[in-house]
Amino acid sequence: MEKVLTIILGPTAVGKTAYAINLAKQIGSPVINCDSRQIFREMTIGTAVPLKEQLAEVKHYFIQTKSITEHYAAGQYEIDALNLLNDLFKTRDRLIMCGGSGLYIDAVCNGLDAFPEPDMELRDSLNAKMKEEGIESLRYQLKQLDPESYNTIDIANPQRIIRALEVTLQTGRKFSDWKTEPSKSRPFRIEKVGLTMDRDKLYERINTRVDKMMEDGLLEEVKSLDRFRYKDNVFCPDLLHIPPLRTVGYRELFDYLDGNISIAEAIEKIKTNTRHYAKRQMSYWGRGKDINWIVTG
């Protein structure tokens, strides 16, 4: 029998979790998470980890299995996910994967490009430049050196900007030029199911979900993570040493805790930034021709 991996993808708050669980129950598959933030055990409410009842319905993998203090990125996820898939396909012909992290999905489907090992001295200098001059300075530099990367990566994410710059500066070759290697073959067929809905409905769902997260204790969850903002006993408000804490929903509430904005402003920023994130997700997948889109809601 042909082995098939079905990936349920789509923007945040569109309903991927419930859809994937229902499909997994129908075919007798577990759900393999490919959300880059639900992997971290210290982050629950703000990452919309499946509820306990949902986790009890079917077996889930890669849910809260790592600590935010561990370095975990798409390259390691590719290795871990492929090892798991190889094992699970021994007893199943079809498996369900679910999540909204485009880079993690690409890692499983196509493999990651063979980027050079990071130059830590260069990375430190770019981090120092960002602290001194702000993120806009790095964005401008990237736009001048590699406009294609500037137009395609998440420029709201400092780590993505710094990585693109360091590869470009380190090798003399644009970061975007490294992303042209052929896809790796996989010993299974991949089908992608994209969930989408009317934009106004999606934005309404996002706003409602943020309100529910606050009711469920998101602020208290963020307060419990405050201890991780110390590096070598020195307070580091920029969160660069713990990238997961820059996730939408967390960084805005840290701004509130630091006295930079009011709680009302923080909540509104979470809603706005989540809507922007959903828009970027759809733009990212809009280039794909292999996604079967389903309108929900």
C-alpha cells in the first residue's frame, strides 16, 4: 500500500486542531504536531495547545516535548519528524500532521537548504547592532543586500532577519540564493489540505480567541515565564536569548509588565499582531500549487 502523509495547514485560529483530530479518528492515525511553538512545555495558553480532552481523543506527537531553554529549530524537527514518520508508517498507511508553521512543514516536505554553520561572532555583532540602532537598521541592511529575502521572510521576526543577514555577510552569497536547491525525495506521498475562511470571520475568531486566552490566564502564564528573561543573572528585556518568548501574545504582555504599555494596549496589540501573522501565513502558502483549500466556518 502507498504511504500517505496528510498535512492540515492554514492560518492561526482557522480550526486546524479540531479538523485534524476528526480526520485522525476516522482513519486511525495519531496527530503529528508541526506548530513550532506548541513544542515548548512552558507555553500553553498563548500557543493554543490542544485541550486535555482533545489530547485524550487521539495520540499527539511533538506537543510540549521541549523546554524553551533548549535550542530547537526546523532542522532538528526535520530529523525528528522523519524518524517518527518512518516508525509510524511501519504499521499504518496514512498519517495526519497538523500545524501552521510554514518552515516546519517545508522541512518535512522538501528538506531544508544546506546553509553554512552560523558565525557566532557575526551573529553577536548583528544582535549588538539591533540593540543599539533598532530592528529597522537591520531591515534596511537586508533590503539593500538581499531584497528578495526582505520581501519573503517574516521581517517582524528579528531572528529571521539576523539569520538572513549573517548568511549573506558570511558567505558573500545572498540568503535567498541558498534556497534554490532541489527538494529532497520522501518515501511517502504528501497531500496538503489548507483550511481557510472569510477574512472578517477569521479576524473575529482571532479577537475572540485572544479574549478567551486572557480569561484563561495568559497574563499569569507570561508572569510565570519572567524568570527566563535573565541571562547569567542579568535581566535581558529584549528576549533575544529565549526566542520563543518573542511569540505573539507573550512579547506584548512582557511590554505591559515592563510598564511600556497598558494592559488594554497589550491586548489590542496581541489581536493586531495575530491578525498580521495570519495574513503572512496565507501569503506564504499562496505560492503553493499543491494545496487543496477547504473553506470552513
